[in-house]
Amino acid sequence: MAALLRRLPAARAPVTAFMAARPISDSTAALTIETSVPFTSHLVDPPSRDVTTTPAELMTFFHDMSVMRRMEIAADSLYKAKLIRGFCHLYDGQEAVAVGMEAAITRSDSIITAYRDHCIYLARGGDLVSAFAELMGREAGCSRGKGGSMHFYKKDANFYGGHGIVGAQVPLGCGLAFAQKYKKEDTATFALYGDGAANQGQLFEALNISALWKLPAILVCENNHYGMGTAEWRAAKSPAYYKRGDYVPGLKVDGMDVLAVKQACKFAKEHAVANGPIVLEMDTYRYHGHSMSDPGSTYRSRDEISGVRQRDPIERVRKLIFAHDLATPSELKDMEKEIRKQVDDAIAKAKESSMPDASELFTNVYKKGFGVESFGPDRKEMRASLP
């Protein structure tokens, strides 16, 4: 238990407090829980459905996914209040992918994703204040307020960010995997993309060379079933994304089941380090629209959304906690109240951070000593200033 708590970031403090206030007879005792549905595999034998966990891990799963859910709900309100500007893509509904993946790997492994990136940042050890500050374009943000919603980044945890160009992060992720193999690190890179990006040509080019060179690359398709407002069946002749690698093994996973995600990612990392790339398809769902400018209700019904909520990842863990007598309903409610307070406090602190200075417009664009600062349309003046 002590070893587990030492690995938890500050945002997980309520888990520590809860365990101290309500000691479980053996919080590190192994529990074996079957995944919600079987894994479906392509060119590889699937992992076991029986997943090993502990009471402490289940409580941590509940806490971390609840923090993510509350953060995204708060981001919705901040956007509507015009404190978050530009694009904003929320992750609520998909939390089990971020949390289950992190439970299976280490911070030495790399993750790169698209623009729905807030919760991946938290899973990698990011804090709420820097997350909200970045969303609001403040200096205290994880990208100094210059990235906004789509470009979170945490180099010290090998999180190489959210990327706004659809599918562009996949070849970058395969490049990270190349570096890992070159350095003989025995680590892997998880390159996340959505079903909307799954038809990108660059994805297949990157997968091809990764397979040729047996790179430790795991391509993770977070299939939330809509690429913007287009249903997967309208965009893909074959929506079985775990098979799309053809000559590369694949696995379809219930992305609403955090334990299934953990099991699949552990399996995928072991496979990738030893044998080369593998494709994971996470069957998940976003409760919000594609972005805050999308109401999410014109191309799908309310009945569909409420039906998916029956598989909600947080509620599944809540039921497991009750089934194993790890907490009472009132205790979990108290934890959720504390999380709400944490989020509110983080927003207040983020608002205290100043906006970036205007000089920041010209930093982190070119390597120092190269490039040029230019003002206005006078190209002659700009050319004359070049070295």
C-alpha cells in the first residue's frame, strides 16, 4: 500500500486520506475480476479475461476517473462563460482508456495523442491547476498558456502532447518508438487516435515501417463511433479497426471497462517490446459533442447516449467497490464532494495566473538563433533581416 501511495500524484490525496480513515483489512490483497466482455483478437491469442487488481487500485481508479469527469464538466462551464476560447474537445465518457492505460505502464513509456488530451495529461501526473490554466491561456499552464485545449504537454512524464492535425501524431509516435528501440530501453509508445483518423494514409505508412523494423509502437484507436458528426459506418468500409493493421496483430477492447483496458495495455506493451507493433481498438464513447461547438445531438439520439451511459466506466467501478465492501455509498459521495472542491479551488488558482506576455508570441517557434521576428506585410524588410 505504501509503495502504491508514493506513486500517486498530489491530486490523489483523498485516496490516501480515505484509506487512513477507513482501513481495509488488506488493501494490497489481490482481487481477480473478469472483464465485462471477451477480448476479440486478430493474428494473436487474446489475454485472459481474469484481471488481477487490489482494493487500493480500485479506489484509485474511482478517484482518478471522477477527477477527470469533474474537470471536463467544469471545462464545459468555463467555455460557456467564455473563459476558455477557441477549440475545446472534452473526454468525459472515455476516462477508462486514460486510467487503465496508465495503470498498465510506467512513466518511462511514451504517450502521444490527438486534441482530446486533458485527461491523458492528468493520468500522466499533471495537476489540475496547470490544466485549467492552460485551458484559459494563462502562464501557469502546462504549455505556458500557448497551447490551449489541444496542445497539453508533459515532457518529464514522456507525454508528447495533444496534436491538432488529424492523424499526425501517429507517425510522430512511431518515431518515439524508433528512439526507444535505438536506445534499447525496453519501453513502448502508445499513439492514440480516433476512429475519424483511422483512414488517414500516414497512419498506414507509419505502421508499415514500424512493422518492418519491429518498433515498440502500440496504435490505440479510441473508437467513440463518431468522427466529428459522421458515424463510423458512413466513413469506414471496415469499422473493425483492430484488424486494420492487416499483417499487424490487433485486439478489440471494451474501452468503458478500466480493468479490460489495463489488461490489454499490459499485454500490448509486452508484445510490442518483444515483437513489434500491435493495434488496440478501444470501444468507447464521448458524452459531449465532438467539440464545444457541437451539441452532439443532431446526428445521434438521446436514447443512444443514455443507453451507453449504462456502461459508464465510473459507475462500473463504483459497483465493484460496493460488491467487495471497500466503501459505502456515503463514503464515495464524500470523496466526490472533495473532488468537486479540489476542482473549484484549482480553477480559482488558475484564474490568478496572468496571461502570457506579448513577447511569448516569438518563443518556442524556431530554435534559438534561427528564424526571424517580423511585423506587418513588408516582405523586403523581412528578407533583409535574414542571416
